Amino acid sequence: MDQRSHLHSGDDGEQSVRVDEMLLRLQGAVAMAMSRTRQRVIQGFVVFLFVFLLFWLAAFLYGSFYYSYMPRAAFSTPVHYHYRTDCESPASFLCSYPLANISLMRNKKHVLTFSQAYRISLQLEMPESPANQELGMFLIKATCFSQDGSQVATSARSSMLRYRSNLLRSLGTLLFLPAFLTGAAEQKQVVEVELFSDYTDDPYAPAETAIIEILSNKVEIYSSHLYIHAHFTGIRYLLFYFPVISALVGVSSNFIFLSVLSVLSYIRLLLGVGWRPEQLRIDRPLSEREGNTNNQQEDKEDDSAGTAELQGPLQTTPHKS
């Protein structure tokens, strides 16, 4: 019975030892798995931050290129005319032609971009008055001047009101009578005159002011606006008319370039760290080797000289009797 009890107690001890070993192994495996998972999470977070930084850097580069390369697409400004009224003749109220001076500068910067083609047009809001109907054709002259006052470009275009017969005007008046009475509509026409169809600013003498003159002292105008529209071609055409596709292509190209550059830099850094000790051992300069050899020889000579000095006093020369 004692032997059986000893056997059972021995088996229980072995089983407890095995269980403890299994628990220790399981604990070690769990700890190793947790450490690996934590390491993977940290590595993934670092990679995500790095990719996110590259993406925003690529977007910033594309935005900087877009706003520095693309000029202003459109520009408009009201045109205010002035003229003389001190006439001696009572036949005409205007003593001079209506004249307007327009600045082509905004915030001390040129509105027009060099080497960019523009379409410049003038919009006139004119009433359908008897004076304008009897006026017929009239001439509009536009002249651009540089900073020193020299003439850069000039243009002259003719225009007039659209013809409408008396019957058509009467029918239109009757049809839109409620709108005319309430002020929702007016009897007017908008006349658009193209002054320059393909104007390119000179980089050596950029235009800063434009003079617009209407060569008629009987014209009647409600309001007037000058419009400048850029005529894009090539890359600027794609960037302006296809902004989403251009942004995707530009940001993707910058991202790929920055990613390749970063990967190459990282690989070079790793290779440089791995090869540096071997290069120091293998690629040692010849002069350094020679210096080490000379130092070893000098050390040997010094050792031999020191030995000779130590042995010198012990040596005696025999004297002849």
C-alpha cells in the first residue's frame, strides 16, 4: 500500500510539473504574441503616419504648382466715363467724348499674366431711347499703356443697338407692360463689344492702365463693364477644364515620386549602416597601413634598445693582468 501511495504521489507531482511547464509555455507564448502584436500595431501606425504625411506633402506640392502656374481665369471691373460739360454751344450737352481710365493692377500686382492670351471685351447697357436709335453706329477705342506711359496696344471696334421695328417694339411694350410698370424689366439692350480677341501682355512693358473712349458725344449709357477672360491652351487648358482629373494625376505622381525617394533613402541608410564596419576594415587606406607598420617597427626598436640598456650595466669587460 505504501508503494502504491508513493507511486500515486509521484504521478501527481509529475503531472503538476507538466501542468506548470505547459502554463509557463502558454504564458510565454501569449506574452510573445502580445509583444509581436504590439510591435505590429506600432509599425502599422508609423507607416500610416508616414503615408499620410507623404500624401499631404504631395497635395501641397500640387496646390503650390497650380496656384503659381495658373493665372486668373477672369477679371471684371466697372467702367466709369467722364467728359466735359462746359460747352459754349447749347446744341450738345457733351463737349468731349466719354472717356474712362481703368487700372489693370490689383493689390499692386498685374492682372494680366505674361505669355498668356486674353480676350478683352466691353459690355454696354444702353436704353432703347430715340437718341440711341438715331445714333446708329458708333466707335469704341481702347488703348493700353505701360508704367512709363508708352502705348502698348490699341484697338478700335464699332457697335450699335440691335434693330427692332416699331411694330415689334409696340408688341413688346404691350406684352411686358406689367413688368415695365412694376420696374421688374426695362427697355434696354446689352451690347457686348470685343476689343481684343487675343491679347498677350509684353513682359518687358506690361500694361498697367487702359483708356476706353467712345467716339460719340450723343451716346446714352446706363452702365458699362470691362471683362477679361483668359484663353487657356496646353497644360493650363487641362488644369482649368479638368480640375479633378488633373488633381488626381498630379497628387498621385507626387506621391509616387516621394515614396520612391523615401524608400531609396531608407535602403541606402540601412546599407550604409550595415557596410560601414566592413568598409572600415577592408577599405583602410594604404597610408594608414604603412603608418601602423612603421609604428610597429619603431616599437620593436624601442623594445630592443630598452633591453640593451638594461643589460648594459651587467656586462663587464675582462682586464688583462
